[in-house]
Amino acid sequence: MVEQPDHVVVHHAPYCPCCQRVFSSADVQWVESKRQVFDLPAPRLDVTEHQAGVIVCCGRQHPGVVSQPVQYGSRIRALSVLLNTDYKLPFEKIEQLLGDMYDCTFNESTALSANKACHERLEAVETTIKSNVKASKSTNFDETGMRVDGKLHWFHTASTGLFTYLFVHTHRGREALESEASLVKDYQGWSVHDCWESYFGFTNCSHALCNAHLLRELEALRQQGSKWAAQMHHFLHELYRVSHKATQIVDDKQSWLDRYRHICQIADAEEPPPMQGKRGKPKKTKGRNLLHRLVKHQHAVLAFAFHQEVPFTNNQAERDIRCLKTKQKVATSFRTFNGAQQYARIQSYVSTLRKHSMNVWQNLIDVFDNKTIVFQNA
């Protein structure tokens, strides 16, 4: 309950059953109990009129300047951007919602221009986000596909616990990762990813693999009767527990490496050898393919236990890019590449604000008001 409510309604008996005297609120001598009802205020647009005043000085008239006769302000444009980007509401639904609530004609072209303006004004903020991601000791990388202008494109993310960076590209692999928009090509910390081979081409950073992906593959093999997969599954869980959920470096590194390599030797003996077909490379089982990655990238698999700054999984990046899957279910695709770029930059900003526990709508208003954006706890 609040100390100063906006409205107070006193409920009292209408009359005295003895003398039939009619009561009013002035007859109330004290209040016995209270209850408060919280509700939305009646929605209405707040209209500010800007007048061009004229001042006469030195025999000359000096008029003020007023630009457009009618336009929408920062709050309603920020709300449109928030609804479209973070809440995935189509432009048609935004127009319908604002029409129902405020009886205004906030059409699709106005919503598009709001997105464009927000995207342009966030350029400096995006630079700040990118510099903070590159300065992090470990960064999570991931990518997901979505159609843009009728063709498959790829959204790439580089994220930390406090910052999210998204960009869109026509390719998934090395061409995208070496592009100007990419961060991995310049990153020098721990790159955490899901074993996509293109990432390993960058030697300027150290690599760590997502163990959640590996555990899922191991569990599938275990359910099919693989003994070595069950041992490796247990080993990774045990190492995760001993490292206090990947927050502390484990003791006796060599003994853990020896156990890991021993399980890999058991797997090599258990898995069938590659079978040569009529042509092409010999065909390997899923288990042997997984074993090959575990052996080749053993230091990337176990990095979480030997380096305190490395997480156990790549879930941070997956959470930060999951918004694209929701967007895909709602809108199926982006109509233009510019629209996809606008979404990526604005969503990066919104996600970063939420990680800093900052009010998203108010900070979007600040973007339209050209105020300096400072991230808390950065």
C-alpha cells in the first residue's frame, strides 16, 4: 500500500436505522479499515503545443521556429519500438493497439520511421557495447538462421553477462565471422561456442566448447547402450561439481586429463571403425564423430575446470539469440535487410539494458531525446 493514494473514496452507512438521518462523508468520525485498488490511469495522449513567438527588437521582427505542425513525441515512438522489437508485435497490431487505447492514427510508416530513427541514434551505443564485449575475459558466440527478403540470412551474437551484440549477415561461416561487423576476428579472450568449425580458424583467441551440447550427444549415445558415453557423461558432471559449477579451478589437473584420455581410449576400442563405401570418405558412426571432436578439442572441452573465467556452457549466447526464434514464429521473416539490421542493433541495446536492470522504455525515450546513455555496473 502507498502512503499517498491518488484518490480516496470513503464508504459509510447511508442512514441511521433508528432516526432515519441521512449520512454524508462529513459525518465520518474515524476510518476503521482501508484497502487500495491499483489500476491503470485512463489513457489519453498528452498534447504539447509549440508556438513560434515573435520578438521585436531594433525595429525588426525575430520569430521563433516551429518545425512540423503535428508529430509524435519521444514516449509514443519509444513505446512503438519496444513493442515491435522486444515484444515482437507486428506494425499492424501496434497501430491497432494505440488506436484502441489512445484513439490515434499511429500507422505503419510512423512505426517504421521510429525504428529507423532509433537505429541511427544507437550507433554510438553499439560501439560502446562492442568495446565492452571485446574487453571481456570470456565471450559467448552463437548464430541462427532466419529469412530476410526471401533468402536465408544468419544472425550472429557475441555476448557476456552484461552486454549483448547482434549483427546480421548473408553467410554463417568464415565470411561472416571475418566481416567488419564481426567481433570474433579481433577477440583475444576465451571464445565460448558450440564447436562450429569456422570459429577454430581464429587463433588470436582461446577456445572453449559448450558442454551442454556435448552432454546431449553423450546422453543420446548412452540411451543406445554406449558404455563409454555413459562414463564420459558422468565424468563431465563430476568435474562440473568439483569445480563448483565452473567457478573454481580444480586441483590435480593432470589426473583429470588422464581420466579423460582413458575414457577416450575406451571409446576408440568400443566404436566400430570407419566403413569404406564405394566412393568418398569412410563413413563414421555418430559416436566416433563425437569422439574425434573430444580428442581434437580436449583442452576446449575441459577449459571450464582449468580456467576460472570460462563457463561450463554457451547458454548465455543461446539465451541472447533465442529472441530471433520468437520473432520468426510471429513474423516468419524480415521483409528487408535494413529492417533486419535495425532489429539487431535495437535488440542488442534492449538486451543489454535488461542485463543491467535498467528500465527499457525510459532509456528508449532517452534515445529519442538525444540523452547520453550510461550503462550501470559497466
